[in-house]
Amino acid sequence: MLKKVLRAGVDVVRLNFSHGDPSAQVARAEAVRAMAAQIGREVGILADLPGPKIRVETFAAGKVQLKWRAFTLDLVASRCATRRCHPGRRRLPGSAGRRGPRRSAPAGRRPIVQLTWSRWSASAWCTTVLNDGVLSDRKGLNKQGGGLSLGALSDKDRHD
């Protein structure tokens, strides 16, 4: 298949570093380089690094239905429950604590669950759910309009 896509004119091959280990990515890059040399083409390799993310941890049932009620991002707890969840970090960026709507967006799916901060402390961020929706394991948290800054690269990105 790699030979077919390179012969079809692909100029750049994207390696998704969100999945797989570094040795597997090296093997893929080497396969691309070898096939490109075999067919006499120069092909770029794009390392798509995931960057830092804030993701909820896991729920006992794999997901929870959020309905117009309080929901807490608990920075201390290790497990998620119906009304609280650990955001996968012991600290959230300072920019997260400014009042205004926030959202948890399961990638490519609707509806987006919208939350607004009601109060926060060093150990918990209390929110109010603005619309019904399902929040499931390892879904990302974002701030509407951007601004949840964790820096451009994670330690994993630097290693990759």
C-alpha cells in the first residue's frame, strides 16, 4: 500500500504520535524512506505531535450522562464518578479559572457538553452543566474561545 500511495504522488507522510510507541514510529519512518528510495522519489515525513492535553480520567461505567447539575473537576481524586471527575492533572492552568463558559468536546461528536465554572480552589473546580450530554473516558477539556494554555510541547512531545 505504501508503494501505491507514493507512486500516486503523495509528497508527505504523516506519522500520528498520539498513537503508538517511538520505536514503531521510527520503523514507519524507515519504511517510508526505504520505499521512497526504491521508487526514486523524495517524500517528507510529518511528525504530528499531540501536544499537551487536559483529558478526564475513566468512569466506572465508561461514561456518565451530565444533566443540568453541578459537576466537579476534582484535582485530588483518582477515579471519576457520576458528579465528579479527575482531569488527568494535579493542576489546571491559571487561565482555566477565569469565569465564563467552558466545554468538554468529544472529538467529532455532538452535542458538546458545556460547563461554566461556579467556584474553584486548589483541589477542586466546581462547575454547572449548561446542557445535557454524555462525558466518557479520556475525553478532552477545552476552554471556549481558546486560552487553556499548557505550553506548546509536553515532555512526551520532546521525547518523540
